[in-house]
Amino acid sequence: MKNFLTAVVCGVALLVLISGARAEEVRLKFSATTLNANLTLADGKTLKDDVVLITHGTLAHNKMEIVKNLQDLLQEAGNSSLAINLGLGAPDREFMYDCKTPHTHQFHDAMKEIGAWVDWLASQGTKSVTLVGHSRGGNQTAWYASENAHALVSKIVLIAPATWDQSRVAKGYKKNHRRILADVLTKAKSLVDQGKPDTMMEKTGLLYCRGATVSAATFVSYYTHDPRRHSPELLPRIKKPTLIIAGGDDKVVVGLDKLVPPHLNEKTQRFEIVEEAGHFFRDLYIEDVVDLIVEFLAE
């Protein structure tokens, strides 16, 4: 039996709570597509209480291990959460993005979608929202928070937020896709400038998707240099209390222990390292992450 009844009316997802329900998918009509999210309510809580909004990492989804564990442990600690699936150009998308599917999504879509879910929570009477993002989702969460002072958002948590170094990105692209990033980016920008942003560039590659077909606009959105892609650079622009968590043995986002402190506002921002944890904080390390988050929420 479904725990929640959901519907999409006039662009807003309506949710009706049925007695004893604790979790369910929520759908939201956004622009020309439909987004979905997993809502987990803590015991005795409703949408009118505080909610943690979680954004996943690169081409991932809200049922991946780290997100599911975050929701489960937060619920046990008495905190409700909404784990969203970024649309990535696919209506009602679930699970990992299929690299064989042509890429038409854009990096900046994520910030718009985070904003749409915050607005939806506001429409449900939610008391306050804490934004949580992991990896690339951490950068997108930080980017949103740095440019949107939504009154409902009270705190920010960035878990292993992505960093950016153009030289490193270029080397990584050449290694993964055997092409020169600058050449491909120049071609993509030229197509966009000619008014052909939807032109599909075959066998181009994007992120970890080797040989992927990518629209010119998509490629430009993910690879054009912008200081805001480097999460530590965004910290001074975030005015809400912020917790940054790094894994001591993270092999994906490396060097946060040196990159974060110079940008940290010690009055409103905390930086914590979970020693020996990898990028996805597997096993007991996720409990350390949630302990830090719960402590931060209680402050």
C-alpha cells in the first residue's frame, strides 16, 4: 500500500499524509519536465517541521548508498529529509544516468531545481530547510546558497564538495576521452555562438561517460572555466551557517584540508574531517557524518 498520495496540479506537487506513513516519493512539475524526490519523515514529524534537502553527486540518484544512509540515519536521529533526483534532461528520472543516452542537461539546471524544491517545501508550510549536497551536488548546493538568500533556508552542509582546477580537468579529460579539452570546448562554444546550442556532438565524452554524445550547450555548461565551480571559493559568499565535511582518505575530491581553511568564516562556518573516510563515507564513516550534521542542526 502506498504510504503517501501524490499528484501534480498546476506545476506543484501535492502530498496528502495518510496515518502511519513515514516515506514516499514526491513528484514536482517543473518547467517542461517532472522531477521526483524521496521524502522521509521522522517519527512524530510532518512537512511543517524542519526538513533536510539532500542533493546527490555526478549523474547519480537519490537511492545511491550515501544518500539512502543519510536519510535513514537522519530519520533515526529525529530529522526529516527530502532527497531529490536532479532531472538531467530525463522526465521523472531514477537511478544512475545511462551514459549511452545523449546528454542535453546542463550544469546550471541543478541550482534551478534545488530552488524549485525549496519553493515546494515553502508551499507545504515547512518551518526551515537545511541544504545538504555531496560531491558535485555539494558544489551545486554551495553555488545555489551563495546566490540565493531564501528565507526558508537556515543552514548548509557540504559533504566532500567538488573542487575545480582547469589544468587538472583538462588532463583528466584527455586521459578519459583521448581528446584535447580546449579544442572540443572551442568547437562547442562556436556552435553556441552561432545559435546552434542543441547541435549534438557525437563521440565527444562528458564527465566519466566515454564516447558520449553531447549537445554543444551541455558541453559548454560543464567545462567552461568559472571560479564558482571551486567550492572553497564560494564559502565567503554563503551567509547562512555552513558545515563542510571532508573524508580524510578521499581520492576523488582531494586536498580540502588545505583548500577550505583559507576561505572559511570561523564565526559562521565549520570544517570537519572524518579521518580515513573515502569519498562516499561507506560503512561506519557515514555515522560520523550524520553525528556531525545532527550536532550542527541542534546548534
